[in-house]
Amino acid sequence: MKLPFNLPVPSGCVASPRWNGTHFVRDGLQVPVLEYSENFAGWSDDLTALHEEAAGDSHPIDLASRMDALTQVRKSMPTTGAVVMEIGCSSGFLIRELAAAFPSHAIVGADVVKEPLYRLAKSLPGIPLIRFDLLKCPLPNQSVDVLVMLNVLEHIEDDVGALKNAFKLLKPGGSLVIEVPAGQHLYDAYDAELHHFRRYSAAELNYKLNEAGFRVVRQSHLGFLLYPAFVAVKLLNKWLPSRRRRTVVRAQAASTSDSLLVKLAMKVESNFLSSFSLPFGIRALAVARRPK
């Protein structure tokens, strides 16, 4: 696969790097990940490991999230030669599914973390992986047809600035498939431990997407059936002492991952409710387009 856009010269390099199909060639040397910048204010390598250990790739909510994202990417995909980029790909769960679902298109992964990207590069040698901070996006404007950002925006302090850079990355008519944690007033120890700067209402997400220049074409929620129980747990978490935060993240992620009730609720929602615009839920979903 050839990247259909030119890669800028990283700091300390002489020439523009290129992708040879399995590695980036940078000043004559092959590297598995092309690095530009980092930003650990809202995420870390350790948090990636924590998420993978506690929830893995089979948490019912994450499975439903990836299924919905694949559906929205398919609806937004140009017929030939598209560039699909996932920002926040370090665990690799979604980008593997994107590569399998769209083999004739260019699939690119990006994240700010380091070690998880290098581990991912070993198991996905045919997918170009780029490390950069979206607030300092090095890639050329109008390079991407479909951009996917699942549970990324809440980790970026300047979220409107990030959305504006996402807008610049997209070609005219391109789509952003985005998901964020819902419920502005439910921020708790779990969110703090995961380095969330905020949770969102659907109205706030819509407003910020519009402020960045996007036209929102779809809004919904994920975890609609589980929301009442979720609210009760979040309110309880607000009373927990800070020393128990990490324990809470591990315990709640693991327990909901194995829950038959959670699996059944998400299966019903995915099979029968996903075509509706659900008014509330655990995560807020949107598809936004850059006008032609």
C-alpha cells in the first residue's frame, strides 16, 4: 500500500520519510513507527496497558462501539482509494477490523503513546502507524477521507483545537466518526483515573463540532439500556476516596466485561436500536462532515 500523501520531515531528519509497505524509511533507516510529537497530559502507556488488562478486546460496550464505528465508516466511505485514519489506535482492536473490512483502502493508525504503538507495529506490519499530538498535527491538510476518533477527545484539554485540526486533515466531503463519554455531571474517580478532562452532553459535542466547521449528520448514544444503572454507579463513585481510584477502574471494567446482563443489553441495543437516534446513554456518538 502506498500512502497517497507526502509525509513531512520529522525533527532531526534531513529528507521526507516514505512508507515502503512494511516500514517507514527515514534518512535511509527502516523504522516501524514514524514519530513526530507526544502529549501525555491526557493519556499514558500505562493507561493503555490498564485498559487492555481490565477490559481486553471483548468488553460488550467496546464491541458495540467498534461495530457501530465500522458501520458508520462503511456509510461514509468513498468507492475507491480512500484513506481511513484512526486516531487513538494503540490497542489495535479497531484498526485490525478496519484493515479486514476495507482491504482495498489505505488504513492508517495514529496515537500519542509510544510503547503500545511499537507493540502494535510488530503484529500489524502492513499498517502505517504514526505518532503525533493532534494539537500539533504534522500531516498535510486534506489528506484523509474518513477519520475515526473513539474515546479520544476527552483526553485532550483543548478539544476544540483538536477538532479544528481534525477538520483540516479531512478532505472536503470527508467524515469524522467520533465517540466520547456522555453525561457532563457524571465525572467521577473513574474518569479522573483515566485522565479524562471532561464528559460531554450531546449538545456540547454538537456545538463544538459546529464551532470547528463540521456539519453534524448523525447523533446518537451507546449504552442506552444500561444508562440508569450506570448513573447510579457514577454517583456512588463520587464518594470514593482518591486512594481507591485505580482499584475502581480495574474492578468496574472487569466486572462489566464479564456481566451477562451487560452483554444481553448491548446485544439487544446493537441488533434492534442502533438505527435510532438514542436520546441518552453511556457514550455520545456523532458523524460529522467537512462541507464540500
